[in-house]
Amino acid sequence: MLDKKLLDELICADEGAFRQVFERYGRKVYRFIFNHVKVAAEAEDITQNVFLKIWEKRKLIDPEKSFDGFLFTIAYRAVIDHFRSNQKHFQQSFPVDLIMDSMASSVHADQLLNQHQLESLYHRALQSLPPKRKEIFMLSRHSGLSNKQIAVQLGISTKTVEGQMTAALSFLREFFTQSDLGAASVALLFIFG
């Protein structure tokens, strides 16, 4: 979590603050993107574009809200844009029904939801997970660790990690389906795919 002072400096176009943000989050964002695109050069390009977008949209940052949510929403949208620009790869990477649901709902999502509603929904969902399951999920999806790396780090079996991830993803999908945001929250499922 970034402190308010650093976010205020970033919002005011302080390049030093931007460098600190990149140093703190660059590797995490890269791992998150690489886990989806699986090609290092593409992941590097997309990561650079994400931070360029952060710089361009810095005035939209609310220091009172989660910067992680803001950043990773931009990152996930960049991944989706990447796959949409390469439809063949996109269709191989995601189930067709999820693609169709997402494309149908993405227009609605942009119209109905703002950044903070998505962040709020995501954080409520995470807070609803049992602590150990949440930790495993965060290590996988936010830190970009593999199931094996998580197992080693936490001193548990890979099967336990897999079971916890399956349970977390199932819970989160159900949480989003039941949310007040309805079909628009389907877009968030790409984070969990």
C-alpha cells in the first residue's frame, strides 16, 4: 500500500514519485501480466504501457482509495486489450463462453461502473475469503507466484495450494455473480482466470 504523501506527489506529476511507484510495483505488474500472456517481450511491453497509462491517468488516482486496485485494474484491462488485438491467441487462452460474456458485458461495464465500484467489489470479495485462502490467492494473483512457489513459501503441499485456489476462484465467481453489479462484474473474472 502506498502512503498518501507519495500518491499526492505522483498526482502532482512528481517524476521521482513515479519512479518509486514503478520500482515498488513494476515486477508485480510484470509477473501478473506474464502469467496471462506467457511471452516475456509482450509482458514487458504491456507493463510499460500500464505505467504510461498510470502517468497519463494520475489525476484520477484517489489517495483515499486502493492504489493496488487502480493499478491492477489498468493492468488487467491492458491484458484484455492485448488479447483482443490478437483474437486467435485470445480464443485459445480463454473459454469461448467467457469471452462472449465479457465482450457483451464490457460495453455495459464501461457505462455502468466506475473504477472505484470495481475496486470496492474486488476488495469486498477478497475480505470475504478465509485468511489462509486469501493469502494463497494474493500470492498467486498479485505476486505472480506459481502454485509450487506458494507451497514452498508457506510450507504446505502443492495440492493444498491447488485446492485453496480452486475454492477461492469458485467463491469469487459466485460472489461476483451475486453482486449488485450483476453481469458487468463478469469482466473481473479475467483476473481470476
